[in-house]
Amino acid sequence: MFETSRLPERDPLPRYLAPVPKLLEDLGLRFAWLVVAINLVGTAFGFWYYSGQFAETATVMWPWVPDSPMATLLIALAIAAWKLGHELPWLTALAFFGNVILGLWTPYTLLVFSDSYAYLHPLMFQFLFWSHLAMVVQAFVLHRITDFPVWGVAVALAWYASNLIVDYFIPVVGDPHHTTIPVERETAMFLEADALGVIAAGEVTFTLLALFLALATRVKKCERAEVGRTGGETAGTDPGGG
């Protein structure tokens, strides 16, 4: 009795803001509790995957270490809150940012260092690659349950900006807290960049992308609401003066 009775309306957003087919969106929302469960399983796996890095990181910095499992935990909580009738815009925005950023950054990193990831079993490599891309897909369904208010986007930006800072620029305690990569940070890459610069450039780019997508979705939804309001007023006007 706590769940939403019907699926939320799908706003006619541009394809670049809503690339997931409506049928797939509806399926994900209809089986939302299954999506929550899958993300919680992924979260548990992710925390296990990061266990070695936790052991090498000061406890106070642990919240900034498990990037991908934090993102899947956030989306599980955001969808669960919506299903219980209490959608939290700041939580949904955090989930959107996390799943876009980490859903793209991990495949990007796997490809950039593909030769150095030879130690990974091919099935594990494929699992990490495609499961993270699936995070991006589910992020693009969140526009159905939120309007991305600016204050909610600001919360998400503040958190993921802090994540960028401690991962690559000012670690605060100990070494930079980015996900472990299979080469030394100083390893020369392409365009005279080192490995740290390459992965930092990827995460900065994906953070800006998430910010653009969230705010663009907000703008398009506001434009539609304004058109609906003015259209309704026009339709209700009596040309004859009544």
C-alpha cells in the first residue's frame, strides 16, 4: 500500500536526455524493487572489490573510496524512496550523477589501460565493462521520478566535486583516493599526460556531462510546464469577452 499506484508520466524530452526507449523505462519502473535488489547486490560486490583499498586508506576517507558501489547504493535508495511515496530530489540527483559518472568512467578506464588489465579474467573484464554501462542506462530512467530541482543538483555537484578533489587534486589524508589503477600514476600516456591526468580528465568530463544533463532536463521540463500553463490559459479565454 506504500507503493506508487501507477507509473509516472514520461515527459517528451529530447533524445539526448531520454535515450532509453519508453518500453524499457516502463519495465524498469514496473519492476523497481527488482532493480533495487540488483543494485544492492552490486553494492555488496563493490564493497568487497574495494576491500583491499579500504585497508590502505585512512578510515576518515572511506566514504570517498568506493565510488561505483556508492553510486549503486544511491540509486537503490532513490528508487526505494520513490516507491515508498517519498521521492527525495537530492538523493535522486546524487544517484543520477553517480551512475553517469562511474558508469562511464569505469569502461573508459578499462579501455585506456586494457593492456595492463590483462591480469583480469576476460569474464570479469566484460562484467565490469557492461555492468557499469548498465548504470548509465538506469540513470537515464530517473527523469521519470524527479524534476531535478536546482538545489538537488547543487547537492549532487557538491558531493561529486569533493570526490574529484580528494581523488586527484588534494587528497586531504594520505594519497589520492581514486580507484586503484593497474599502472603507476606517473606512467606516461598520450598527449604528454601521465596516468593520473588521463583518469582525472575522464572523471572531470563525466562530472560536467552529468551536470549538463541534469540541468538540461530541468530546463526542458520547466519549458514544457510553462507551455502547458500558457496553453491552458489561452484555451480557457473567451474570445467574445463573455
